[in-house]
Amino acid sequence: MKTAVLNIKIDPKVKNEAQKVADELGFTLSAIINASLKNLARNKTVSFSVLEPSPRLKHSIKSARLDRAHGKSVGPFYDAESMIKSLRS
């Protein structure tokens, strides 16, 4: 099989962490990147999975839970109009 070389710049910490995960899964980092690129070419889509919510999302979730605990929750909404009305108020 012919191969091409792809040179990319990446944060060394990201590379090391990715390498560890690849090793744990029994793959080379090259094999994982190859599979990702094949998937991109085949499906013309990119998908990411985030296991840990961002600090902003964590804050929003905490805030919404506190609001709900204090009776300030909104919804459920049964149509877009009622949701938009709630957002504007």
C-alpha cells in the first residue's frame, strides 16, 4: 500500500495524551488518525465526543439546578412560541 506523509503541528501534551489512549486501546496513533481521516472522507462529517463538560456548561447546569430547587424553573415548552416568549421575559 502506498502511503503519504502528513506533517501537522500539535500541542505536545495533546499528542502524549492521545498516544497513551491509543496505546491503551491497542492501536498506533497513526492508525487512529488514518481511521479518522478515512471516516471524514467517506462520510464528509466530523464528530467529537466530550466526556467532561466545560466549566461554562458545569456552571449553567449548577445554576439551572439551583433555580429549579427554588421554584424558578421554566418549561416544559410544548411549542416554539412559548419557549421564545419565556426567553424574552
